[in-house]
Amino acid sequence: MKTEIHPKYMETKVRCACGESFTTGSTVSEIKVEVCSKCHPFYTGSQKLLLEAGGRVEKFQKKYNRK
């Protein structure tokens, strides 16, 4: 393996827009993300399930007042 062509691998601090931060390894010194596992709707339970939202046919029929 050549020694001069690979980037340096270092400990990296990841910061989320919600204020959460954690460390990981990367070739970049700092990473800023918009969504992390603490604020993502899927992990927090605030995501709507498709069953709750209704099907496409039902939405169409409701929208155009069809029975």
C-alpha cells in the first residue's frame, strides 16, 4: 500500500441541527447533519404509518366525493 496517497483517518465530531453531537471516525474533521437518530421521525415515533393515512383509492374517492 502506498503511504502518501491515502487521506488521514481521524476522530470526527458529528453535530446535528437539533444540538446532538457524537464522535466517529472519518477523513473529515467535522461533519454537520440536519437529522440524527435523536430527532428523525422514524426513530422518535412521530412518523405516520401508511395504514393510518389511508389508501390512494380512498383518498381519490374522498377528494372527488365519490362513493
